[in-house]
Amino acid sequence: MPSLLDHIRSAKTDFLFFSQTICPYCTRAARTLEAKQLTYTEINLDHYDGLRSQVVIETGHRTVPVVFDLRGELPVFVGGSDNLIDYL
């Protein structure tokens, strides 16, 4: 199973976010990025056993989406959809 760091390293987009099926806040994060014409990679945690707990351990963020800005040299943990809106 790919790790959190593997997903971050493999994303070739402006942002990466972890989501789950039927998540209105995840949809809101995607629409926010699209409105700003920023590219993103979405990883659905429902398809990766154990990845959700790894994301929670690494970020302390227990809800989805879990958003990272990948535009700089180092990834920046943004938070959830409200944090993303404030961040942008």
C-alpha cells in the first residue's frame, strides 16, 4: 500500500487532497481549486486500507478532506475545506 509520503511525492499537481465517498466538503474543496484554476490530485481513502489512520497520525486531522499544497519545494499541510478557502 502506498504511504502518505508516496502519494505526496507522486502527485504532479498544485494540490493533493484525501477524500471519502459522499463527502460534500470534499466536493467543495475540488470546486474551490477548480474555480482558482489550480490542479489537484484526489485520493479516495475508501480505496486504501489503513491510509486514513496514517493520514490522521501524520496530520492530526481527523476529517476529510485533508489538503496539501504541493506548489513549493516542500508540501504544506493546509487542513480541510474551510482551511483551504481561507488559505487561498
